[in-house]
Amino acid sequence: MNESKIALVTGAGSGIGRVVSLALQGAGYSVTLAGRRAEQLEQTAAAAHPNGGKMLAVPTDIGKPEAVKALFARVKGELGRLDLLFNNAGAGTPPIPMEDLTYEQWSATVAVNLTGAFLCAQEAIRIMKAQNPRGGRIINNGSISAHTPRPHSAPYTATKHAITGLTKSISLDCRQFDICCGQIDIGNAATEMTQRMASGVLQANGVLAPEPRMDVNNVADAVLYMAGLPLATNVLFMTVMANTMPFVGRG
């Protein structure tokens, strides 16, 4: 891998974002870490591989246009270009009936999962179109919920379905500029967020049941594969999941 490659990962302070950031950095990428919690980003940066690329932690609320513009301005100003955006940051709502959710809960989820992904993609495209060599790659984290909902997950599911449309639109609109856009749909990666699955989560038939999880490093390997392809080749959609989790025929 060329050590001049530059990546930006959102939601890089924990979970999938942290593991993918470290995998990219270990493979030689210089990685900008974006997220709302500065302390968490610094913890990711502190775990960097000694022989890997640079790490740049930039606390950012990706739901705010001015914050996203400042983030990408730092990437361009300090690292010179952008080869990869991993649109990973995500948020959800409490697992309660849809009618009990507040407007604020809905709006906060949309702001991070959909608006944030759009704003980051928009700024990445501007850089990738103008830089020399031209082009780059955007990978959106769609989640299994981009296909099939869990009970009581309307805001998260709606935004993840929308990410699928965003992925297709970016891929179509940007391919003439040597920009690839693909989506990775992840099912039950073992992170802090999915620990509750061991004790049981609500299924479509109303029963609580434990669900299997997979090593989160498998997600990092999949992202590295997608990122490492030449720009003449694109993985438009990839699903990586715990093999025996309820998805095909969920519920």
C-alpha cells in the first residue's frame, strides 16, 4: 500500500470506526479520525501502529455543515488530499414503539446517519474531483438494517435504507470522475454496542433471544479489501455478518 494514501473515518472513537481506523493506519494510510468525543478519538490515536501512517484526531459533529467543512478543510490543508472516506458514524433511538419517539429523537438520528453521511460525501467529492491524481473511494456503512428492520427501530432503519439510495446516487453521479462509492452492510460485529445481544434482544415474534456475533476485525478486513481495489473496480454492496444471526428469514 502506498503510504501517501489518505483516509477519513467518521465515528472513529469507538467500535467499528476505531477498529477500521487502526487497520487502515496499520496498512500505511494516514487517517483522520472524526467524531464528537475528543477523548475517545485520542484513545484511538494512542493505539496506532508504530510503523503505520499518521493519525489526525478532529472532534466533529457531522450533523452540522460548518463543522464538516472545517473537518475536510483540515484534511486537505494538513494531509494534501483524500483517497478514502469511510462514512461510518451512526446513532439510534431507544427500542420503544414508534409512536412514543419524540421529534427530537427522530431528528437526531437523521442528522447523524443520513445528513452527516451526505455532508461528508459532498465535501469528499469536492476534494476528490479537484485533486491530482483525481478520484477516490467512499464507503458507506449501511448496516443489516439497510435491508431488514429490527422491532422498534424505525428512525435507524429508515436512515439506513436511505443510505442505500445515497450510495447508488454517489456511485452513478461520480463514476465519471474516478470516484467509487460502495456500501458495507454489517451484521452483529462484536463491539460494545452489541454486547446486549448475548443476553437477548427482541425478535420479530416478540421473543427475547440471544444472537451470535462475529469478530469486528472481519469488518476491518472487508473495508481494507474494498479500499484496496483500483478505481476501475468497485464493490457496490457487501454484506458481512455473523453466519447464524437471524437475517435471512429474520424472525
